[in-house]
Amino acid sequence: MADKKVRVRFAPSPTGDLHVGNIRTALFDWAYARHTGGTFIFRIEDTDTTRVTDEYIAAAIDTLRWLGLQWDEGPEVGGEYGPYQQSQRLDIYAHWAQKFLDQKDAYYCFCTAEELEARREAQRAANVAPGYDGQCRNLSEDHIAAFRSQGRLPVIRMRMPDGQTTFVDQIRGEVSFDHKFVPDFVLVRGDGSPLYTLAVAVDDVLMKVTHVLRGEDLLSSTPRQIRVYQAMGLTEDEYPTFAHLPFVMGQDNAKLSKRNGEVSVNWYREAGFLPEAICNYLALLGWSAGEDRENVTMQELTKLFTVERVHSSPAKFDMKKLEAINGDKIRALTLDEFLDWSLPFLKKADVIEGSEEEIALVKAALPIIQERITKLSEIPEMLKFLFVKDFAIAPEPVEKIKDDASKAVLARSLGELVPLEDWSHASIEAALRSSLIEEMGLKPRVAFGSVRIAVTGSTISPPLFESMELLGKSATLARISQALAL
RNA sequence: GGCCCCGUCGUCUAGCGGCCUAGGACUCUGGCUUCUCAAGCCAGCUACGAGGGUUCGAAUCCCUUCGGGGCUACCA
């Protein structure tokens, strides 16, 4: 088995936007495939047609692409074991269900939902492990015919033989389940549609999956999956190796969900997080490179990632750390990359429309804000002052430059700047320093603070002299005059 | 309730019997730098859930206990 070429799959059931936990799983699947030189398969598990929609499927594909987790086989790229969407493989599942029936590994069960619920209730009351009681296990042909004539639609149930299932989880070691606690489970609904339990196992076998890396929530369903492998004729050394990843938890220590934090990857995307930052941070949840290594590129991740270094304990999601990493990644961007990421945010915020002049100015301004933001969404606010048509100082800061001292600073500044020929930040700084600081004897933070408010409209801004250079001489002088007139 | 998984600073983690008076990162606090805000640099706070063993020696191995989580569907 070790010498088999690795094939791993990420198989979400898109019942909503892909969330952080899904992505962590996808990332590990991807990294493992890349690390081993194997194949990364992307499969859509949409057997629950009431919950999975086409929009969510399209969104999942888009999200995975955006993150840079390229798949080798799956939707839109194809592959020799497709289709990779379970709703398009119904005949395959039907075939295997019939085979299991023929082999007596599975049987028709006519119990209704109400009957089952009533019996489960009784089991709970009697303090017995709830689960299917095997009532329809050995129905005679006559019984079956009788039920059918009543119009009852049977489900197909897999028979769990006595005994136990033991498997070696790559992360947790040997795990064992007694079949007393693994009741006969449903493979096919009354309407003939397949259930996850059937579809995953069949697809993993048919798609030649060698390693199943998935969430810990599926750990206890593993015996059922193995049961299907066995019914398909696979022996232990032929079915996939399992590795159950620890959960990503929310602030309240429950599995991360909408209730306890932002879970949708799209939310992070819109909030201005870079895909590489999300992946880097997520990689650190439940895995570490060792040697105090934390900041890794996608490339490095594929080199360093091994299942041996994946944890068995759950990790809590920490937005602060994600932001810190995002800041690091933003600072590591080249100017052109940074520009590409910035433009959509500036346009969406209506700061720019996208003309060439605007883009040139953005490009010139980006270097001075690159180390000042942790999220791309902060860019519009920081650069707005360069583009606003009707410049106005915010209500709070405007009060701070109405006093005589501020007026004096602004008046002197204007006087110094009007004749200035070299409108570079260095020469602007030299002019203002010698006049305001040296000659007027003001403290830099006081003097430049007033100019900052007048020019940028805020007490917080990118470096002042660079900002003035970017704004241009006439606009800068106009703003100072405007402030002086208040 | 039953079954299963998990347990090192507030958080993510290093650690796989002696290198640990437990290291790093994020957060927080203080300082330096400084035209604001950041960034950067320095310093500080804080952890092996508890109790038993095994051993010359345990965060590391075993047991118990407590705590947290998952599953227990004609969801995945």
C-alpha cells in the first residue's frame, strides 16, 4: 500500500458557503497530495438534494480556485474516474446497492420513520444503545410482497455482522468499534436515491482513493464505510488509509459554526484576507512545521506537510493571529501583486473608477501604506484622501485646527510651500522642518499634526510628506487654504 | 445515557524519558524609535487539568479520575 501512488480527495457537501473547517481539510488533502506527488481529487457530494444547491456547488468551485488549491481531477477539469459529482453517478450507486442485495449484504427495510422513531424512543427509555433493531433483517419474500402491496417504499439497509471493526488511523492510531454500537445503516432511501454512506465508499473505491483525510466528525462513520468496501470485495490492504483531522473550534469551544464566529471563507475574502494568509493560518491549526517555523508559502507547505505532524487535538480559531499573518503576507507582496489585490477594493468602495491616471496614483501610493494595514479592506480608507472630489475634514479633527496656534502653523506652511519648486517629499519636509520646527520652535507632532489634518482630513494618515507629494502641489495648497478659512 | 476522540501559556504550538528552573508565534503590558498610525527592536506576564504508579529521572510511558468535543438520521 505504501508504494501505491497517493490519491486523496476533498469531498464537500456544499450545503452553504465553504467554511473555514472545510478549507482546512481541503488544504491538508491538497498539501498531502502535492507533498507525495500524488493526485488531488475534488468531488462534490450532493446526495442530499434538499440541502445542496447549484449555487453552492459553483461557489465551492470558485472558492477552491481562489485559494489556489488546484485539483487534478474533478469538476471542470475532468479525469478518468468521473463524473465527480455524485448526483451524476446515480446508476453506479444503484448497481452496487443491487449487488449488495443480491449478496445478502444488504436487505430491504420497510419500517417507517414513525415506527423507527418510536422504537428508538423505547430504546432510550430502556437505556439501551439506540439504533436499528434489525427487524427487517430476515424478511421472507411473502412479507416483502405484503409490504409492497401496502404501498410501502423500502429503504436498503446494510447488514452489520457481529464482531468489530479495527483500523489504524494515521493520526489517532488504532481505533476500534464494536458492531454492537454500529447498527445496520441505510444505503438507499425509500425513493431510490443513495445516501452518503453508500456514495462515499463506492466512489472512494472506484476513484482509487488511497488516503482519506477528513474531519473528525466522520470518525465514527468509518466502520460503516469499511463495511461497504468489504461488500465491494476489497480486502483490508486494498481499502484506503484513514486520517481524521481534528476540529477547528469557535470561541466557545464548540465546532466552528455560524453561531460562534465568521465561518464562510467568502467573508474572509471580502474582508480583505489573502488566500495565502488564510491557508498559512489554517495550516497552523492542527499541524506545525516544527523548528518554530510558522510563516510558510504554499510552495513550502507542500514541501513540509506530512500527516505525521498533524495533531489529534482540536484547535481554536483565532482571528487576531490570522490578521497578524495576513499583515505579514501583505507586506511580502510585490508592488504589482499588491496593486492587483488593491484595485477591486478601491473600486468597490467607490474611491476610484479605474482610469489609468487613478491606477498610476494608487500604484505610487501603495508603498507607503503597505506596512500599515492588516487587511486589504483598509486600503480605501487610507487612500481616500487622494481621490475625493469634495474634500472635507472630518468633524472631530476639524475642531483641532481652529485655534490660533494651528492657524499660525497653516499660514506659515502655506507661505513656505507656495514658492517651493521641487515638490518632492524630501523638499517639502525640509521646508516645513526648518520653518515650523526650527524657526517657530514647535514640536513636530504638534506642527505636523495640524498640517496632517488640513491635508488628509484626519489625525491618522500615511506619512505626511509622502502624502503631500502624492496629492500634488495645487491640491495640497488648496486644502491648506481651505483649512485656514475655517 | 451509550460509543468514540481529545487534554502544554488567554490562543496556536515545540516537546516524542534526562538538553525543560518548558522554547517559539499571536494577544496583552511596558519601553525604544518616531510627523500620526503602523512596521521594527527590546523587555515582561502567563502553561504541562488532577491523583496514583513505572523509573535513578516524566510534560513525555501506564492506570484512574475530571474536563472538553464528536457521533448516536431515509444529514454529511
